[in-house]
Amino acid sequence: MIEELKSTEIVNKVGGRFKLTALIQKRLGELMDGARPLIENAEGKTNMEIVVQEILQDKITIDMGTDIPNKRGKE
């Protein structure tokens, strides 16, 4: 297991376990689709290790945009 995931530091950094999970899933998908790692020395690391390091180094964050569509069509 990746040691950094045992710490609450990474959970607190993104605002909770649900947000952490969502961020990891999204970034893993991007890496599997061919995106380049945003950290140096990514060679020899798994995609999961790369994502964890990207989060810890503030290379990626969760986007909590406020552009939520109004369900009733009113503003």
C-alpha cells in the first residue's frame, strides 16, 4: 500500500475522503488515456504513486466549481 494514503494529510489537503477518491479516479483515467505526469522522476512509479505525489506536491486539486445548473430552469 502507498504509505501516503495512510496519513490524514492527503485527505485533509483535498477536503475529505470522497473528494480524494474522486480526484484520484479522475487523474488515473487521464494518465491511462495518455496524459503526462506532472511530477519529476515519475519513471518507475505506478500511476497511483504518480497521482498521490501530484496531490501532495499541489500539482493537481479538485475543482469545486459553482456552475451547478438549476434543475427548474430558473435563476
